[in-house]
Amino acid sequence: MSDLPTVLIVDDEARLRDLLHTYLTQAGFTVLLAADGPGALALAQQHRPDVVVLDLMLPGIDGLEVCRQLRRFSDAYVLMLTARAEEIDRVVGLEVGADDYVTKPFSPRELVARVRAMLRRPRGGASPVTPALAPPPITLGPLRIDDAHHEVTLDGAPITLTTTEYGLLNALAAHPGQICTRARLLEQVWGSDYFGDDHVVDVHIANLRKKLGEDSTQMRLIETVRGVGYRLRVGIP
């Protein structure tokens, strides 16, 4: 078994698959190729890739459904490819568990850089931090974040978060009551070399709120500071 990070490329365009295979292999990755959803899911089950580069428009099972099914057994980073410029595709892609997106056409070098940046972030499936070295759990009212075991509970019930959602919540909880700008969250969660747009933060915050059981009619744990960023409320009942 290779110790190189594994990237699964899922796209029905053979030329694009071959091009990305060349660039990613030269960059030091083990690369797997799939032309459709069933093939991608089978390879992901067998090889457990670190990153999945997933085209939105696939024959048969589309990229959104592949991402939904992938999230049932894998914590791999998902980079969604879309040829559409409409915001809805990007948003929906992230809502089903994608970590980031790239709009076609794109530079293969840009994609390699995105993959490298993802792999510098801690993964949700990584081994828990040694308890003696980990910070104590953070408790804010009904919310508890235990970084030693990578666990989040709300009113004692476990909350399943993606790696990105967990990173955002952790970043906000580290400074409760303080405003975290989108730029700051991008740097802390996506890395200082991230060069996508900051809308990705808003989408993941929206997903995080849903998992915390929040809607627009109730007092939220995560407050929006319009035009600036977000903060985690203090004094949560």
C-alpha cells in the first residue's frame, strides 16, 4: 500500500481525467480514476481516498448523489467540479458534504494547489488527539466540543459534523462572543493559501446551523455580523 496521499478523480470526460491524472501524479499523489458514480463509490469503498475530485454532471448517478452516498462511509475531502456558473449548484454541492468547488474551465495547477491545501488541514477521521495534550472540552450552554475525541454534543446528543464544519465551530468556540471575520475563518479552516471566494464560509455556516437545529425564527448559537463575519454567542441558556 502506498504512503502517498490518494486522490480519486470522478469525471466522464476522459481527456480531463487523463490531464488531472498527469498533474496529480507528478505532484506526488496516488491517483484513482472513475468515469461514473457507481465506479467512484466502489473505488472509494475499496481504497479510502484522501480527496475526491468529483464532477457535478455525471451520467446516471450525478455528483450530488455520489457525494451524499460517499459521506455515509468516508470523511475524504470532496472538491466539486461544475461547468455551471449558477450559485445554486455551488451551494447545493456544499450542502451535501463537498468541502470546496471549482468552476470549469480551471487550471490543473490551481486544482493541485487546492488539493494540497485541503490535505494540510486535519481530517475528521484522524486519530484523536492524546487527551493529556489536548485542550479541555469547551462548554457553552448546551454545546460541548471535545477536541481530544473530536466530538460535539448538543444537550448531550452527539452531532455529526464534516471536517470543515467541525473546524469552523472550533474556530468560533475558541473566541466566544468575539467576531470572526470570513477572512479569518478562511485562514484558520481552509489555510492561508486558499484562493477561492469567501462565500464558501457562508454555505458551511448555514449547514452547521442546520445540524445544530437552528432556524431563522429562534435565537441562534452562531450569530451573523452582517458584512463582517460570525460569532458564537456567550451566555447561552
